[in-house]
Amino acid sequence: MVFDSDKMSWAHNSVDKGGLGIVDLWNLMGVMGEGVKVAVIDTGILKSHQDIKKNNIILTKNFLYTGDDKQQAEDVTDNVGHGTHCAGIIAAQGIKSQGIAPNVNLLIGKISDTPLGIDSSLLFNGIEWAYKNGADVISVSITVDSFADEYQKEIQNLDSNYKGILVGSLTDIGDLGFDSFSFPTCLNACIGVGAINKNLQMDEVTARSSYLDVLAPGREVFSTWNDGSYKSETGCSMATPFVAGVIALILSSKKNIPKQDIINAIKTNANNFTSYASLPTKKYPIIDPLNILTKLKTIL
């Protein structure tokens, strides 16, 4: 696989050409997500998009529908675009947009018709559904600012009893100089993701938060949209599926890696770091796919 700027973001490019080495990872491992289940808990997906492979979508559930009709219960039509965009960052087929791990199996949980102001119970239900249906990676780019206390314990139990790795987005409120709360990133079981730009700097949308674990590309990310077209979007929402895609690639190569080893490698193995403008002494890691893989090879 070679870098194609018409279909890929700057981050796909080789490290020696200013990217984060996704192309290098593909060529080194020889896999692109095969055999890995990734759940995207969001606003749904456009199944008919030319860059979304229908056969890759193995399970769907519409959490907004509470009736008994099976067809409606599985209808995850995206009325917003947010979910289709996030799913494409992971799994777009490379016709006009190239996903990080295009051969993954997708589980699509629709929990909202807006990326803002959703019910935390729907978000919890979507995460629980993903864990219990065997997702290896759970990508959540929708956040809420409050949740029932019991969710902390219940998701911790799910994390202990199921194989899924939960990846969640910080809110897009910028560096306001205080500790921003968001669910699910507040959970110990969740990898909290913020956004960087192509200059490897903390993007201005990334909320100040003690739940930030790693940074990934989130500025003007090109991906699929719910009208069949493509759009460039900015936010921590876009950085989160990038991290989920990297995890899927690693698991595709070596399914037996303990998930805590992957989580630790993501949080601690980076060559590049950046900071909030108002907190320059605190450094946060930028995801480093090749370095993560190298670390995991040393412990297997």
C-alpha cells in the first residue's frame, strides 16, 4: 500500500514524510482489520454509501426505537452524518476515502439523531450492547456531561468480563482552563481521546480534561457523509475512531494480545507530545502506531 493524498489524510503517510505511519503499519503487518469487530456507537450510518462495504456491517441496533418491529429495531439510518463520518474514518473502502482498518466487521449502534444533548441511558445501553455482542473495540464519539452513578460500576464490570476496548471522545469545548467532565471518558475503562492538527499540536477544540489519555488527528478529517458524499470535519469525535482503527489493526495482526497491554502501550509509547496552550508544562502523548506495535512485540 502506498500513500495517496486524494484518499488519505496526512496522518496516513509514513513517519519520515510527516505522517503517523498508518501506511507503514499496513505494509509491516500485512493486515487491514480482518477478523476484528469494531462497534461505532453514534448517530447511525449510511449503509448504501459507496465507501461503506455492506457486508462489513454484521450487526445493527436502533436504541431510539422501543417497539417490536425487527426491521425498525435494526434501522440505523443516519439523519445527521456524524456516525457515517466516524465509521468511515475506521472502515472506508478506499474508493474516495481510505479508512484505517477497512476490513473490520462493524457493529453499528444508533443512540441519537443529534451529536448533542443525548440521554446518558441510551449511551450506556449502546456501550453495554457492544460489549455483550463481542466487540473488540468500541468507538464512542458522543459524550454526555452527567450520568447515573451505577454506570461507573456496571461498565467496569463489563470491561472486566468482556474483551472490548472502550475508546471515547473528549468534548469539543476547547482549552477553557478547567477540568471538563464527560462520559464515557471519565470511566477508568475508557481511553480518552483529544485532537491534534497536522502540525502535531493540540487542536483548539480539545477540552481541558484530566481524562485525556492520548491525542490523534482531529482537524479537517476527510471521510464519508450521510448523503453519499464526503466531508472534512474537525473535532475530538474524528480523533476517536482514528485510535479505534489503530487498535483494530494491531488486533488483526495479533488477536491474543491482552487488552490492558494495548491500552498501556497507547498511553505510554509515543515519540511526540503536545500541551494545552494554558498548561504548557503538562505533556500529552500523540498516538504513535509503529512505536505501540514495537512495544507490544517486546512483551509477547
